[in-house]
Amino acid sequence: MKNSEPFSLVIEKFINWCEIDENTVFLSWSDTDLHVFVENFNQLLNEENVDFIKKYADLQKYIMSFLKTENNNQISLSAAAEKFSLPTDNFEAHRAADDSKICEKLFQKTFEENKFSNYIRNTQEPLFYSRLVFKPYIITDLKNAKIDKKMLCYTCPVCKEKTIFEGKFNKKLKAFFEIKQCEKCKNKIVATFRFKQNFDNVKLQKRIKKYIKKPAE
Ligand SMILES: [Zn+2]
């Protein structure tokens, strides 16, 4: 590391090598590399955004659109190469040069101009970088303004009677729950709510079921 060139110089060389024009789209396998770029630009160049990248596409997302994976799980580059029957024997995974050659071959094999155009992001959009670096988190305070009280209404799973939120939720790990007796059918109900703050919305995970007391051990 001692004898290596400073980041600013390496980046300058890289930008020159790229010969960027208005049609240049930067690709990476998952957006992790773009995150690293943002971090380096912040810390080493004191620049907020990676200005030389005007258009960006996540190749992993694009390639995944051709594949069905379990739970939509992200796939590794070598696994993707295998699915498209690309020989990888001479390639060493996670070596930058070899990884980019595999990306190139995958891209050539799957390129459909119209489809691909949907995956190109304009990094000049005002919210592009805030969205990129945003980390979703679990809301742990029910008073959070993002939680619409209507989200806390639920229906009795036994008799389907509508129950109204009464604000007596208990906190459990990163969720909220209450145990309540249904006024109509008298069954006890346990309702669990978990709120996740994404960049654009709050996502609710809700579980409503009949309460069954665990037998004492
Ligand atoms: Zn009921």
C-alpha cells in the first residue's frame, strides 16, 4: 500500500481510460462497488457524489431478471456464469479483471436493448445517492409519525369481527404486540406488528392469530 499511487491519481487515470461520453453506462455486479466508490469519494476526495458516473446499472439485478432463484435471493457472479453455461475454469473469482470479463460475457449473452434500458439509472437525479446509501431500519416507536394508526386495525381471525386499535401495545424485540379478547366470540387474539422504514415507504408485517397459551413445562 505504501508504494501505491494516491486514490485521486488512480481515479484520474481510470476516468481517462474510460473515455466517457453521454452514452456511457457503468455496470457493476450488485451496487456494492458503487457504495465503495461513494465512500472513497467522500473520505479521500471530499466529494459528495461520484460525478464521473452519470449513468449506472446494476448488472446483477438485470441478470437476475432472466433467472428464477429461491426467495429471489441474490446470485453470485460465478453461479450466474454457470447458469448461462459460460466457462469459468480460467477465471479466478473475485479478481477484479477476471470478474469484469465474466460480467462482460454475461452481458453480451443477455443483452436486450429495450429491456436493459429499464435498468439504467440516472445518477444525476436529486435523490439517487440518498436512496443508494439509505439503510432500511425497524421502527421501534409506535409514536413515529410515519405510522398511520389505521395500520394498527385488525380483524379477529376467528369470527372476522373488526377490532379497533386501543393503543395498549407492548414492545417485544423489534415488534409490537397485544393480546386481546374478541368482544364478539370471546376468543383471545394475539396481534403482532413490525414496521420497516424503507426509503420510500413504511412496510408493515402483521401477524394476527388466535392466542393459545403455551402449556407450562
Ligand atoms: Zn372474534
